[in-house]
Amino acid sequence: MQPQDPQQPTPVPVVTPQPINPAPTAVPATSSLPPSKPAMSLQQIIKRKKIQVILITIGAFLLLILSVGIGLYLTTGKERSLADKFVNDVSNSRISEAYSQFSNELKAVQSQSTFEGQVEGVDLNNTCKLEVNGLETKSTEIYGTVKTVSGRVSCNSGTDEHIASFSYNKEGKLLEYSIGA
């Protein structure tokens, strides 16, 4: 390379002017958002809160009723099933199976032959079904927890009805029963 002569001017780079982008033209503002809602008045806010409180209260009340109903069914479901079986066994002349539900305390006061004689005195047949209308749980000093199923035994498509009650101990054995007119 040749040394540069101090007398020669230094070359100046050539800059080519670039066109300047013009400012964007004004476009009318359009928005895809819905127009904003006007602010709610204090009365509207209070009304909305009242409705929310009422709906929450109704929901809580319904939940409570449902919980109690499920709880009752679960705590007495076994006894309801046993009472259905007892009525079914007696109605279909399966006296030994029905008698096997007796607790030792009930067997001590009622023999199987006495039970058979009582069952013959009640007009039951294979159309009879238990319709439960009451469930009760109570605590006693002698037997502890006793669960009672009460209702009606309907026979012959409901033309014959007998009031019925069945009380069971905690082992699911029958302490007392009643099937009558």
C-alpha cells in the first residue's frame, strides 16, 4: 500500500439519501371490544347483593335438607332392608327365615311356634309390600341404640293395609315388631 500523501484530501464517504417514511395516515379508530357498560348505581349494587345473599341462603338450605335426608337413609338403610326382608319372608310363608331375624331377647319371649300362630292370624300374601313412612333412632339403657322402621304393609294392590313397626338392635336383630290392622 502506498502511504497517503498528506496534501491530498481524505475521501469523504458518499451517503445516498434514503426516502423518509411518511407518517402513517390517520385511520379512524375501530375497536372489536364491546362498548363499556355504564357504572352501576348504588341501588343496583345493593339489589344485586341482596339477590346473591338470597340465592346462597336457598342453596345452603337445600344442601342441608339433602344432607339430612342422605344421613337418615344411610343410618337406617340396613334396618329398612331388614324390615322389607321380614315382610317378604312372612308374606311368602318363609316363617323360619323371618324368625331368624329375632334377637335372643325376642326369642326368649316368643317361640317359633307362637310366632307361626300369630302370622297365620294376619292376612298376608305374596302381593304384600312394606311402605316405609318413618325412621327413628333412639338410645335405650337396656339395648343401646335402637332403630325403628314404621309404615304400612300394603297387600292386593293396596286394598288391604296393615300398620307395621319393626325395631332393631345395633346387631340388626329384631327386638320387637307389630303388623296389624
